[in-house]
Amino acid sequence: MGRKNSREVTVGFNASGAARAASQGYVVLIVDVIDMSTSLEAALDGGAAFIFGASPDKTKAPVQVNPFRIGYIAGQKAQELESEVVIITEPRWGTKTQRSNNCTNVLRGIKDAGASVLDIVPNLGAEVIKTIDFQNKIVVCVSDTGGVAYDAAFQFHEKVITGTIARTPKMKGNQPALKAVQRAIDLAQGENIAVIAASSNSLEDVLGANYICQMIINLGYLNA
């Protein structure tokens, strides 16, 4: 007799790996430790209602992206909650105008949905929580690595989330990783999960993705 349980948990790399996993129906968890995933986790610590990732206007990644659509969806969420959108993006140490120029497609989507942008803040990781009040806000992190990987997966379905292993304002030790694991398991509901290191050139992403994947296995997801 064949095995009744056919769940899979795998590790992938880069935006191309995220797109491939999503095209195969995997729930996709993006790990971009420095800083996209950590910034979004900090935003959740600060009370953000929803978080998204998106590609900047220009990307060299060999994948299809549509940041306008993600901006539009974020804007719709903001309208539903009578809230506003906060954008996190680069350059970290540049001007607000430079950051705005990095995400004009997301901004257009938000505007077309009838929502407003409260602010465009730098992608600082855990420290981003000090830049603005995230309570009940819709947050979009537009970044070259994690944002592009998220966007690439989002083209196939919307079961795309983020996770980090870095300390956040409210979590330390393995708590951020465990939070990511639980988020993935709750969303997957028995489906396959792909944990994606946003950049194969970033050791922290590779180690983080493998660590989170191992935690999912250790919690018995493959045996349920």
C-alpha cells in the first residue's frame, strides 16, 4: 500500500525558486533576514493588520512580477479596514523622494484602489518599528530580494507569507522562527510548503530557511 501522507516541505532559493514552488501549488514562505522579512515581522509586532511584499519598479530577476497588483490589493485591504498603507522600501539612507521613486507601481495600485499612503519608510529590519505607528495599518515592503521573491510567487496564488530568524522588538531566541513556522502550518492546512531563501548569496537567508524548514519537520507536519 502507498503512503497516505504525501505532504512535502522543501527549501528553495531566489525569486526563481519562489515562482517555481508557487507554480506547483506550494505555500511559499519567504526568508529575507536582512531586511524585508524582519521589517515585516517588526510591523506585525507593532500591530499591522496585513503585510505584503512587492518588487520595486526595476528588477533584474528572471521572473514575472506585478507590483501594481499587490499595491492594489493592499489598497483594497486598507479601504475595507478604513485604514492606510505604509510602504517600507529602499534606499535605507536616501530621501523619501528616492524611496517613492523605487515603488511607483505599488503607489499607483494603492491610489487606484482609492486608499492613501501614510508614509514611505526605510527598510531597517527590526528598527523600522521606531519610524511610525503600524497599528492596524496595511504594510507593503518593496525590496530587491525578498520583495521580488514574494511578488514572483504571488503571480501564481496568494498563499505567500514571510518569516525571519532575526530578533524583533517583541521576540527573541527561536521565537521569530517558531512564529513563521506556525504561520506556514496554519496557512498550509496540510498542503505542501516551500521555504525560500530570498537570496542564495546571503548566508543568513540560506541558514534561516533551512532552520525554519527543519522546525516545521520537527513539529511533525510531515507525520500529521
